[in-house]
Amino acid sequence: DHLVINEIMYSPALPGAAFVELFNNSPDFTFDLSNWRFQGLNYTFPEGSMLPPNGYLVLANDLAAFNNAYGGTIPVFALFSGRLYLDGATLALIKPGATPNQDIAISKVRYESQPPWPVIGPNAGVSLQLIDPSQDVRRVANWAASSPTPGGANGVQTALPPFPTLWINEVQPENLNGIRDSAGEVEPWIELYNVGADVVSLDGLYLANNYTDLAQWAFPTGATMKPGEFKVVFADGEAAQSTATEFHANFRLSPAVGAVALSLLDINGQPQALDYLNYTNLGADRSYGSFPDGQPFDRFEFFYVTPVGMNDSRSIPLNVFLNEWMASNSGFIADPADGHFEDWFEIYNPGPSTADLGGYYLTHNLTNQFKFKIPSGYTIPPGGHLLVWADNDTNQNTSASLDLHVNFKLAAAGDEIGLFALDGTAIDTVRFGVQTNNISQGRYPDGSATVMFLSTPTPRAANVAPQADPPPQFTQARLNGQQLTLVWQTAAGHTCRLQFKHELNDPAWQDLAGPMTNYPTATFTDTTGTASVRFYRIIEF
């Protein structure tokens, strides 16, 4: 608790003048930061890095820009190579364990540039500053915007009362078939969780479905939450239905897209967000919340809804296949959204019922399973196919588009594709090697384990059996002095090697060129020297 992320300058007035500051608020302990990592800054502390009691440590983006912006007398410990994003990011100071699973996040915060965080625009020249370094850095109410003070006490620093140990843990904005209130109605709800070991009074706390009126609904006087308790508040706009044991807010959560804020009054009597969440594209009867419970960093859409209980990250059972892919689409099919010839792949549903992909994840890096979250509303009918454009153009995902666009591209030199559930379970994965222009690769028959090159690509449709490829054939031989140029036909998706002999009865063929993946023809020029005879053959595999 003594070592904290204390100041974040992500919108400097001068380009390159971004910085992050650590503060050791211990009066008598020196922290050895050797080999600690700063996630979000792409920085690792070298051996011998020390931060003394009541000391500050500044990491800067560019030393010259930092000195120009804040003066040349402020010590900069080191430079980081990462980037502080204007639209928000998660920063974490990680103490390494014996294994990655034993790493410890000593200080961690997710900042944003929009409410309920202070609104900070481009080149604003103000920093985010921790108000009370002895309190929870994860709380947005513990941060304020002010003139930068790198290497020294924050201008906003003051003592705050302890924050209640409450988090917004789960919300269900569109409850059609879930829990009912005491009137027998299915209504939207919000779940709070007390992670602490003490009873928490709800006096002076508020819930809201917006960030402009944080004191929209006050908890009833005298309400409390026990240690480890989950409490549901029905957000149905029917506050008059509240009882001593069942709370109803005076606002209603909007389906699909919305916000929830839990607030308290600060030392000046102004409401400040204690916790908040935003949900988008959330389907009916799905919920959204924290996993693990009681933290603000990792929040997901849930299929298994758990009001008044620990959240369940298991995904709906899904049986689909990554069925076909084209990583070198130079002219076969254009993306109807913009007319560009983009990489694409296809997902196939072999089952008898509709497959709902909302909340699952797609990636081209199997070690980063959560690269792209599939929005709600993307389904595949029985026996159907979904075309996915790997074009890094997610803004083209609209209600009018039948295809899906993801935030990555595929490499024609070889890549991988994965479909993962919320809990990290692999639904299907594929790895592929070098690809050929306008030739796809995929499963034949659909959904089978057999993967082959497909000379007739079939996006959005069943794969067709590739025709047997003819053997490679020389089509030209041109001699120019001692230079012999050979041209031969090749088959899509195959690799070939050119070999030669001086005499047909020589014991072995010698490699001359290859492996080669050129299509539909390949060319090689051989220097024959003084040889009067040379025999050539093509090996294809």
C-alpha cells in the first residue's frame, strides 16, 4: 500500500513530454525495484533500482521534451518506450514472482479521459494526480486533474476518509427470464459486492445510470452491507416499491448500451464516482460484470447470470469451426464495406441450432486470446457460415453488415487464428504457413480435421473439393549463352524444388532451386557453364 502510481501525464502540452510518477509514502522503507515491470509503459527496472522513503520516481517518454516542459532540474529516473494513450489505458507496477502466475500488481489503475474521470483533451498540459496516496489508487474518486508536479508532492494531495469496500459487481439491463422482484416482475438490476471484512454503511452512497447526476438515487437511510455480501438493487424506476430488504432505484437501466455509477460525497460535499462501468452491445438475459469478483479491471459479458452470488465466467457451449481463410486476397473478393481486397476467414456452424458468437473472442495470436471481443448480435444459423474480415476496420461493424470485421490482419507468410471463450477456453484454433494469392485454405468437408488448399474459395458458403492438380510441366526453355531459363506450371498451394543431373545414370539428383511456392508459374535461370548436357526435373510437394 505504500508504493503507488502517483501522477500520470498522458496529455502533455508539448509532444513527448508524457510521464508517470511513482511515490513511496512509507516513512522508513526503501523499495528495491530490481526487475519490476511497468505494464503499459513497456519498461523493466534494472538491477539496483531503489526508491527511498517518501521518495518520488519519474519515468519520462522523451528527456528533451520533458526538460523543455517542466525544467531541467527535475530528476528523471529512466525513459519508457511505451505510449500513454489519450483515450485511456491500464497501468500496473508488477513485482515478479517465481512464475508469471505469482506476479503481484503492487499498484494498478485504469484511467480514462471521459466522465466520470476528469475530461482531459489533447495537449491539455494537465496531469492526473492521486489525491490521497494512502487510499485505493483504483478508485476514480481518488484522482483529480491539476497542473503537473513531477518529482514532488501533488497539488491536489490531501487526506481522504477511507473508501467503502464496495464494487459494482454485475448488472443485467435487460432481464426477460431471470430473477423477479417481490411484485413478481422481471426487471433490470445492479449487484454490489462488499469485498471487505467489515460491515459497510450505505448512508451517503448513491447509484446512477449516468455521469452528470451521480446522486440520482440515494440508498435508504440505515442500509448496510455485511462482509462478503452481494446485494441486488432493481433498477426499474419504481423506487416506491423499495422495502427494508429489497431496494428499487428511481431510474431504469437502458438495454444493450448504458452506464452505472456508484458514488459518495467527497470532503466538499460533492458526489464523486466510487466505481462505475459501461456496457455496450449487451444481449437480452445476459449480464455484465467483474471476473474475478470485486475489481474494476477485468469485466465481461456473462452467459450464466448470478445475482446475489459469485460471477460465473463460463461461456455458453459452442460448437463451431474456423473453416476457411485467405491471408493473401489480392483480387479474389472485395469487402463490400469499402471495396478493398482484405484478408478474411470464415466460421462454420455444423449444429442444428443457431450459434450465438456474442461475447466470444477472436485473435491472430494464440497467446493473446482476448484480442477482439465479438459484439452481441453476431450469430450463425444451423449449417451456416459467417465471413470475418481481418482488416483492422472494426468501425465497419454495423447493424446493416452481415459480415464481421476484427481488429487485426493476417500474414500471408504464415499466421494463426483462434476463437476463444470468455474463460480462455479454445473453441477452435488453426495455424497456417505461407499462402498463395487468391487461394484459400480450409477444411474439407466443412468442419472436418482435413485442411487443404482450396483452388475455388467459397466465402460464406460450403467448401468445395479441390480438383486434382496436374503434375508440374516445363513450358519454356530459353538458352542465352551459358544462361538457361526454365519456366514451368505450378499448382496452387504446393511447393516445388528444381533438381538436375549431369547424366541420367548418376546416382542422385542435386538440388538446384527451391523450395518455391510461385503460382501459377515458376521461373529459374541456371548457369550451365561448359556442360554440354544437363537434365532437369521438378519435385512438387
